[in-house]
Amino acid sequence: MCGLLVDKAEQISQLYTRHRDWTVVEERWETERYDDRSTRDSSKKIYRVLSSRFKTARSNLPAITKLPSVFDQCTNHRDKAQVLYFYLLEDDPLVKYTIHRYANRMRQMGVGGLDFEQQTVERLLNEFHYDDGSEFDYADSTTRRWGEGFRSVMREIDVLESQQELHGQVPNVGTVPLLVASGYSWETGEKDWLTLPVGWLYLFQPEQYWGSLAERLGNHPSWEASGIHGELRLQPVDQTYGWAESGEAVE
């Protein structure tokens, strides 16, 4: 609805980690944060959307109280955006569906499948069905705005280079988003997660990149590599996101 808004999301995570009470966080947000937006209503809308992503997040992502540490370990804005991207996916079924479709297109067609022209986006949206069987049914103007917002997220995570670019590329992935994407994959698939690392796919990492990603992950102190009958296995040493509190992710 409002993109990733990295700085705002980081502020909300800091406020919650400090107060551990959503009512207090909302009050502080309204009294201290709203004045850098044009209206109080727009500030409330941003808070409602971003806080929802954190409130609905499951254990397959770092707890909100770990996010300030996660962000501190990120080396740039792109890394933070790639971390927040997973909270958007988990909170918004339409975004997750569309990303899943694009990940499948990339597997079938290579990077050429990352075509984010509006007509391609709309064709995928028109095939979407909610759990209750209802279909995607936005007005044309809303659908166009949705496509613009979707492309803005792709720019923030480094899939699209500029506002004019409509054809995607394989994004660079730093250490912290690699750890989050791998933890997300592990929590989803556990022992067999490397056969289909969903977090890597959602960050548009094609299969030919998986070997180097696995090597990077296996060299990190929070993950351990083992081999059974020549088959590589990677798993967290302790808690999936234990590194988030230790500062180990910094390169």
C-alpha cells in the first residue's frame, strides 16, 4: 500500500523495542512522528500499514524486537529494504502471489522473465484468486497505482535500476538479507530447504547463484554446513535468528 518506507519502518521497530506496547508506540508515533508528513491522517495510515506487517509476522522472520539490531548490522539502505521486503510479503497475499509468479517466471525463462511492464503485472493479477474464491477486482486506476507501487518495491530491493527501467536484474544480496532469506527458507522447508530455497527465489536469485550463496552462508558463524552422501546441508547453529542480537552479521 505504501511501499517499504525503510526509515519509517525502522523508527517503528525502535519504538516498539523500547516500549513493548503497541498502544504506547502509536501514541508516541502520533505525537512525535506525524509532523513530517503533510497530514496527521497520512501519518496514521503509514503507521497502520507498517505496524500491521510487524504484528502479523510469524517466527519465520526476525521478531520485531530484534529488528533494530538487524538494521544496525545492515551496511546500506538496500540491505534494510531487502529485509523489510519479507515482512511485506508475509502481510500482503497479493504481493506474495505476484512475487511467487515472478520467481517461477525467472526459473522458467531466466532473468528475461523479470518483465515488470504494467501489462505483464496486470496479466498476473487477473489470474489471482483469494482463499474464498473471489478474484482480483480493482478499478483500472487502482491497478495502475498498484503496479507503480510494486515497481517501487522492486527498485528498493535492487531488481529495477531506475524509475524508467521495466526489465529486472538479479539483485546483489548483502550478508544480513542473505541471513534473513536463508532463515525464512529454513523455517519454511527445514532439512530439505536447499532443494527449493524460497527466500532466495523471492529475492530473485537464480539457481546458478545458489552454490555461491550456500558457500557464503556456510562460512558464517551462525550457520553450519555438513554433507551426507555428498549432499550439502546447511542449518542454523542455534536459534534461526540468534545472530540478530550478537552483531555477528557485520562483514
